[in-house]
Amino acid sequence: MAKVLELAEKPEGEEFKQLIKVTLLGFAVVGLIAFTIATGLYYLMNFLGIATPS
């Protein structure tokens, strides 16, 4: 672990911006997938007549 920290470098400005963009894109994709699944399950449960939380 100490060797990894020793070799690690602080990212440059452009690299840092790219890391932020990729991270935010990942959050957005995961959020969209979760929203799609939750919405789909809500409508499926209503279609099947299963009680849904209010």
C-alpha cells in the first residue's frame, strides 16, 4: 500500500476534468438505470394488481 501511495501523482488540470466528467457520467447512467427499473416495477406491480407503496 505504501508503494502505491509513493507512486501516485496528483492529476493535471485536464486529466482532473476528464475524471470528473467520467465520474458524473457514471452516476447519471447508474441513476437512469435505477429509475428505469423502479418505474418499470411500479407499473408491473400495478398491472398485476399487487399493492404498491404510496
